[in-house]
Amino acid sequence: MPSNGRGWLFGCGAIALIMVIVGGILIGYATLSEGPLTSLHLGPRVGVVEVFGVIGEDDDVLEQLDDFAEDPSIEALVLHVNSPGGAVGTTQRIVSRLQTLDIPIIAALDDVAASGGYYVATAADSIFVLPGTLTGSIGVVMSFPDVSALMQKVGVDYQVVKTGPFKDAGSPFRPLTTEERAWIGTVLDDVHDQFVTAVAEGRGLDPDSVRTLADGRFFSGRMACDWGLADRIGDLDEAIVAAGEMAGISGEPPVERKRRVKRAWDRWFEGRIPDLRRMVREPHLEFRWR
């Protein structure tokens, strides 16, 4: 065979091999990811915002909302919530961002949507729950590790120079004073009142009736419906259909997800490596269950 013929065959074979390898990588990437990177449907769609895990550990939810806000084809949103809550500031930023959107929003609460997970759902026009969803846990928590006994045992002292009696409140190297505990309680009461107000306004409830439920208790989805914290029993698929109907999309609405792709091994490690950051980070306010 002429050399130019062999070269042509070799070139075609190399191109075919490269296409097979690239195709395999793309298929594997899509298979290992948490969901589709984007939808190819160009008409009106329902966006699904995934609020998963502890709120505030990354800006993923806010990034999803920003992406959807810039997408004119998104005519309704579904908040798919499976979260025990998290940082107060990030939770309130998510709610503020949702309140700027002029489209129907439905929250679909999954296994757990407690504390901050429930807080973000109050920005929705309607809340769907499963009968056994754990939700509620309306309250605020702030945790302070105390290693002073351990340091005393190993003979280590820790000196602090400060400009006021409260400047190092919450230090892990000594217990809280009575005055510090009282002041922190005052701050928590104020933030708790913000939570109660958000629930009352979002759900159209009397603030005093919300306060009777706002002692940190969690509820089943069915209980939440009975007490006005949720609207109806329904799963994610039903919430998507309802959101499409609210937006005037006929038939089964196309769905768009914009969550950052994570591979299977990332998800595996996330569920098995203890969150050491939470043990050593600076104390901060949390809308968080447990």
C-alpha cells in the first residue's frame, strides 16, 4: 500500500480513537455528576435550586440563584431543600435573593428541611412536604468549645490583652462569664425574633402563634401542614408540575438545574469525612438543627 494511503488510514484511526476517548470521558463525567449540566430545551422551563447540606459552607445556592436570575427562559423555581440549616447570614442572603425574583416559587422539602432549611422555604409561594419530612426547628444556636480544663491539665496557660470585658467572649480557653452568657442570650433573642418574623410574614401567620412553635422543636411534614408551616403533602415531581402550572407552562414542564457538578467520589467523601472545620472555626450564629 502506498505510504500516503497508510498515513490516511493511520490519521482516521487516530481521530476515531480520540473521539471514543473523549466520548467516554463525557459520558462518565455526566454519569458521575449530580445531574445534567444544562438542559437543551430552549422554551420556558422550571428551574430547580438544590439547597443541600449545611447552608453557608459554600456559595453554591447563591450561585444557582444568580444563574437562574440571568436566564430569561426560567419562568418558575422549585427549591429542593434537604438541609439542617446553617449560617444565619447566608440563610438570610438566600431569602433576600429569592424575594427579588418576580416568578412563582415552590419549596419541596425532602428528608430534612429544618431551621435554616425551613427558613429559606418561607420565601416560597407554596411549601410542599413529604408526610415524614423533618422540618421546623425554629430557633438559633451558637456553640462555644471550652478546652480550659484540658489546658490546665497539660500545664498550658493562655494570656489575653483586650480593650473591653466582652472582646474575647466565647474564647475556647476559658468558660463564659455570667455577663457574657446574658449578652449572647440577648443577641440570640434578637436573631430568633428575626426568624419568627420571617416565618410569620412568609406564611401569613400571626407572630404570636409562630412563637408558640418557635422553641426549637422539629415537626413531621404532616404536622407542619396542620399548623400552617407548610401547604400540602407532595414530592419534588409534584412541586415541579405545580410550579409549571403557576407559570402557565402547559404539560409536563422542562426542568433546568444549575448546581455545580460533583463527581461520585466527591459525594462519597463528603458523607464520610467528619466536618473538622465546624469544630475549630470561630463561633457564629446558626439557624441549624442539632
